[in-house]
Amino acid sequence: MLDTLPVFEIPKDAEFSQIVVPTAFTAHMSYFCCNMLPARVCPLIVGPTGTGKSVCVAKALTKELDQDSFQSIILGFSAKTSANMTQEIIGGQLTKRRKGVYGPPVGKKSVFVDDM
């Protein structure tokens, strides 16, 4: 698997928070997300704190999956995030199908990511 990773160089103008070093773990995450999500299979991704699980999934959702087929809604929760705020953020990204029924734009799929 490691021999399939691209040569990695950090761009001189890169912000530290945007640097993701490709490893066997990131390659596995990318592969699973890009193959399981289009097949409507929901992966459970586990691992120690700080290993980049959320970063890898966010990268797959926003850069590696077909953006014409998937809609990403990225939420950042904090101690001040309320249920109403969460509902407003998600509801603002969805379209109304009929009374009380909302969903992603027609022809797209939404993926919900929960950090337990």
C-alpha cells in the first residue's frame, strides 16, 4: 500500500493546519470512504484520538468523492452549540421535498458524520 502513495512535499505557502501527510492510514481511509459511501455502506471509523480520522473523512467528502453526487455539510460542535443551531445549519443546506420532509438537492446524497 505504501508504494502507491504519491511523493509528498509540503508547499512553501502551506498553512500548518492544512497539511495532511499521506500515510498507509490515510490511504486506507480514502479507499474505504470513496468505495463504501457511493455504495450506500456506512463505515464505522475508529482509532485513537489525534490520528486524523475526522480530517481524512472530511478530505474524502470534500475533495475525493464526486461533488456532483454528494453534498457535504461540515459542522463544528462546541460547548455553545445548541440543538436549534444544529437544526438550522443542517436545514439551511437541505431542500424541502414536501411538508415536513427535507433532503439533499435532487440527484445528490448527503452523508452525516458523527464524532462520538
